Amino acid sequence: MSEMNKRKQRILDATLKTLEEYSIDDVSMRKIAATAGLTTGAIYHFYKSKDELLLDVMKQQLHFTTKLYETVHNQKDQKIGRELVEEINKEVANRIRKTHAQKIHVQLFSDVIKKKCKIQSEYQKNYTNIINATASLFEDSFAIEDKGYHKAIASILVAAMDGIAMQQALDVVPDDIETIIETYISFFNESIPRFLNEHGKKE
């Protein structure tokens, strides 16, 4: 990782840590800079505003499907089928285990919905990209030929992960998070092929 990328990651990590201590409204570039051990100027070198920084936190920490999609499709030997399913399973588990980040995700999401500004349209665009990337991954992993099916299934999977994040934010998720992860992964791995087998694959 280059020095510039290390500094950017330091800012993202500091932002998450600051969000654990303060509400979104009370988080400032100055507080983030202090947590990161950098100047505010160093942060503004990467981000024009706090909203832009918070959007990147969301992308980097929780929306793994876009990154996974880019990784898979940039590889010389693309992963497909079961190998890709296992990669998706691993990333799903990693996201759900990030309890603090999941709670922050809900806070940021709620804050953005209330706003009437440019950042809201950026979140909408980003969320659309997440669903599209997930749909593409499913097309490669489960051989879903019908465009309507793979996008619908992707929407349901993403919504389910966000639903777990809401439960984590409310502290109502059972203590054994590993059971939740195992059940979530098994449910989708088993139900998607069964659904496709029952309903057929449309051209």
C-alpha cells in the first residue's frame, strides 16, 4: 500500500472511531483529524467535505459487493460458480461481524434520508451500484440467466444485511452472532438454487 493510500485509510479508520464516540452532527473534520493525528488540511486533501468522507466510509467498510465485483471482473482467471459463492459468503460474514460499523451504517443511512442535498443523490447512486454489482456476482455464481431474477435476489440479500444492521443498532440481535452468520449464509446458499430450479431460468 502506498503512503498516500495508508494516509487515506488512516483517515477512514479515524472517522469510524470518531463516529463511535460522537453523533453524526457532532462529528467534525477537526475531531477526525485529531483522532487520526493529522491536520484538517491533510483530510481536505482527500475529501472536500464531511459528507464526502462519510460516503467513502460507507463504501469502504460495508459495501463490499462493488469492490468484490471489481476484483472478480479484473482478474485474469475469473472466479465463477462455487468458488465465487464461497468468496461472497466470506465477505458477508466479515460485514456482519463489524457490529460497530453496522450501527454507524444505520445512523448514516438515516441521516442521509433526512437530507435534501447532493450527498443524498450520491448515496442513491452508490446503493444502486451495490445492487447491480451483487446481481452481477449472482449471475456468475448461481448461473442466473433471467435479469429480473438475479436483480430481485440481489435486492433481497442486500436488504437482509441492512436489516441485520438495524437489529445490531437496536441491540436486539442474539448474542451468538456466528449462528446468525451461519444461518444467513446457509439460507441464501440453499434457497437460491432451489428457487431457480422450481421457477426455471428464463432467457
